[in-house]
Amino acid sequence: MNRVTKFIILDILKNKIILIYTLLLSILSWGVFSVEDNSTKGILTLLNVILLTVPLVSVIFSTIYLYNSSEFIELLLSQPIPREKIWRSLFFGLTFSLLFAFFVGAGIPLLVYTPNDVGLMMLLVGLFISTVFVSIAFFSSISTRDKAKGIGIAIMLWLFFALLFDGLVLFLLFQLADYPIEKIMIGITSLNPIDLARILILLHIDVSAMMGYTGAIFKEFFGTALGIILSFVILFLWIIVPYSISLIKFKQKDL
């Protein structure tokens, strides 16, 4: 681990926002499993928290941190350090810190109360979702110099994936209700990392029966070993693509 990455990690882990984020996740996670006598109900309750709160905190905190670190980044650029190494160090530093906060806050309770494939899947999904939205934050912050506009882009992307996307999908389903588009929905789902994560968890706790024929289609694909591997490959692409675009822009940007 290079010095820049280590410095960023230590700086972020001392940040009050990250400490509060970890504490709140811990209180929610331990509280949910303590109240619910059924671990499945606890997983479902915690799932909604993770799929809304974790992406929101990851994308907003990372975006603000990058804007606030502009002078630090300019200082690093004045040194004989490749731009790619600087951007990669920032990404690894932010990602590691947020993943560590998530693991301590939600990962440990998950492993204690659900030490099975469902708990492990929930943990992996949470780690992937955190990293995806850190990557999206890098894309948002490099897209504009205006801090308010960059944070606005980050919030709008989170709002689209967390809420608006499902509304558009429902509208599409109602408009094309007479056509067999269930299989097409698998491809559409891959366009939203939050929906993809939600389906992976729901299928592992066997509530797909409540999703009707569409749920059967999803289970047929996402419930297989190949489907799970492809799902994580898609989530990995959601990490790589926004970060790669931001790296290209950072290399070309005149700071």
C-alpha cells in the first residue's frame, strides 16, 4: 500500500461522518436482528436499509471528499507522481474506508446472526454496492468543477437508481403487458446495480414465489451458479466503467 493511499485511509477513518455512519449501521443491524425472532425477517428489513442508505452515503461522501481534496490533489500533481497513481490511490483509499465501515457496522452482525449463504451474499452485495457508488462518485466529481453541480449529479444518479428506475420499469411493464417481455427484464435489471443486488438477495431467501412468473424467470437465471457469477461480473463492470471514464477525464483535465 503506497503512502498516499495509507494517508487517505487514515484521514477518512478519523472523519466524524464515517464514524457516525459506522455507528448508525451497527445500531440498525444489531437492533434489527435483536428485535426480529426470524433471521429472514431481519435480512429483509436490513436489505431495505442497505440498498438505500449505503449507496447514498457512499456516493455523497466520496463526491464531497474529492471536491474538498482539490488542493491536496493539486499538491500531489506538482510532485513526480503519475496521474493514474494519484487517482487510483484516492479510489482505493475511499473504497477501503467505506468498505471497512460497512463491514464493522453491518457485516459483523450479518455473520453473527446469519452465518450461512444468505448472510454471506448480503455481505458481498453490500460491499459491491458501496464500491459501485464510490466509482459513480468519481465520475460525478470529475464531470464538473462546480461542487454544487457535482454533488447534484451524484444525488440525481442515486435517486434514479434507487427510486426512479423502478417507476420507469413498472411503466414499461404496464404499457407492454400484452407482450412476453419477462426475459427482456433480465437485461433491463442489469442496468441498475441496486435492483440487481436486491434480486440476488431475494432469490437467496426464497421469496421469488411472491414475484409470480417474472420471479420464476429471475430464479431460473439468477438462481443458478452461472447467473450468480454473471451478476457479480455485471456489478464489477459497474465499478470499472465509471472509474475508467473518470480516470480518462482526470488524465486529460487541466487542473
